[in-house]
Amino acid sequence: NAGVTQTPKFQVLKTGQSMTLQCAQDMNHNSMYWYRQDPGMGLRLIYYSASEGTTDKGEVPNGYNVSRLNKREFSLRLESAAPSQTSVYFCASSGDRVVWYFGPGTRLLVL
Amino acid sequence: GDSVTQMEGPVTLSEEAFLTINCTYTATGYPSLFWYVQYPGEGLQLLLKATKADDKGSNKGFEATYRKETTSFHLEKGSVQVSDSAVYFCALTGSGGSNYKLTFGKGTLLTVNP
């Protein structure tokens, strides 16, 4: 039981490049989330998926797109990376919206 | 909307000292309250939770009591250890239709020196 896994662990991009962050969970959870963590800002919700086939914007969705590929997988795409997207990205899942499980994070540096 | 305010850090303590990290919240209805901990280089782990007023969450010697009258959920530990050094986040989920996400405070960095 791996919980929530994320790939890659670390990535460096140049401004304008694109990339997709992958997330998978093996707990059969309906809800999945993408957060970003910035110093002094806590964690802010980018997008979430309440169930397979649905996605909704969170607090800071600009510059991102998501895909709920199936019940297990929820990917985050940066179409044209900007330095302001330098951050640590966390994926999370929840089965009951009482307990959330977080992945280990992806550190992204945009030059 | 929902919000969480927690004390600014960093907090530096000596081993065996008493810890308090203050957390207050703004939310409608009856939110559920959480403390998450993030050890260096890792993701977030649930430390404790309380889902209704006057509940006390506890884990690993940490405690927090859900006080609706003061809208607070302060984290306490009687005797901290070096291994408790981490960032601590207070968080909530709203009640009813706003329970779809966790809303976090900004985090408090705790450093415990031997």
C-alpha cells in the first residue's frame, strides 16, 4: 500500500516550457487535490477532483490544467511555465473528507 | 470565506520545554479542525484532529482542544524533543458544501535544540 505517490521529485524548467506532474493513489479515494506550498503562504489549493470525471478550480488555478485520468490518477499540467510557478507541489487524496493523505511533493524550479 | 490564522514563527525551544502554537479560525457552521506536521524534506502528515466543539485531539504527546466560543484550536505539548522539529500547520474543512477542501494556515516552524 504505497499511499499517494508523485513524480517527478524534482524538476528544473526554463520559462515557457511545459510539463506534467503525475499523482496516483492506491486507497480507492474519490477526492484528489493539487496544492502548492510557498514560503510564508502555507498550502494553497490549485485544483481538485471530487470524483472521477469531475474537476474544479481552487484558489490559484491560473496557469495550470488538470486531468483526472481515472480514479487512481490526477495529473497537473503547466502549459507554459513561469518563474512565479516555482514552488513545491503536493498531491493529496481523501476518501471521507475527514482525513487527507499527502504525497511527498514535487519541487519545481522555473528559471 | 474560511480562513486559518496561526502564530508566526519561527519558534525555538530547548528540549523538554512546553510548546504552544496558537491557531484561530474563521468559518461558518461547524468546521472540522486539524493539525498537520511536515518534517524536513517530506510531505504533510496528519498529527491530530477534532470534528466537533469541545473535542480534544491527541497524538504523540500533542494535544489540541476545539474551542468554538473562542474559535481556537491551539496545539500544545508538555515536553518537546529534538525530533519534534518540523513545520506545523493548522487547517480546517468547512461544514456542509464547503467541506470539499482543506484550508491551511501559513505554518509555524519549530526548532528544538538539545
